[in-house]
Amino acid sequence: MGTILSVAAGGALGAVARYGAGSWIQQATRSTFPWGTLVVNVTGSLALGFLVVWLREAAASVELRAFVTVGVLGGYTTFSTFTYETVLMAQNGEWRRAGAYAFGSLALGLVAVVLGMAAADALLGKPT
């Protein structure tokens, strides 16, 4: 039961953080392109890459790992919003924009995870 509560608490924090960060970024860019979702997903990927290594090396408890990775970062990032926004662009005939968003999100997310893992390894003095 402790792990479930950890995930629930982390999810609440992550969802609030996503709403705040995504809304702020979207308003700041004054763009119809979904920059808020893109930035949230890429920063969440970077954080996940870093924290899975860090928490593993710190021998963090199952509850803490679940709180951070599944809860906070699962609530913070949003695959469903990304796919919905991509479909909306395509439905509006913005095929290039939809393709760039889909490809960019995937590519940047993958790079961010790798960079996060490498940063954690570097801070821990481990070879990548």
C-alpha cells in the first residue's frame, strides 16, 4: 500500500507542475505551436534519465523510486496530450507542423534521456 500511496502523491505533484509549467511556457511563447507540452515532455525525459541512474546508485527504496519516476514524472509528462495535439495539427491540414512536432518530440525526448543518464553517471564518477 505504501508504494501505491507514493505514486498517488507523486502524481498529484507532477500533474500540478505540468499544468503550471506547460501553461506558463505556452503563454510566454504566444504561439499556437504546443511549446508547453514539448518542453514539459523533454525536461521530464531529461529528469527521468538522470533520476533512474541516481536513484539506482543511491539504492533508493521502491517507494521513493515509484514516487519520483512513476508518480512525479509520470504526472509531469504527457504522452496523451502530445498525441492529441499532433492529431489536431494533422486534422487542420498542418502536416509538416504535425510531423515536425511528432519527430522532434520523440528525438528530443530520446536525446534528453540519454543526456540525463550521462549526467548522472558523470556526477557519480561512473563511465557511460
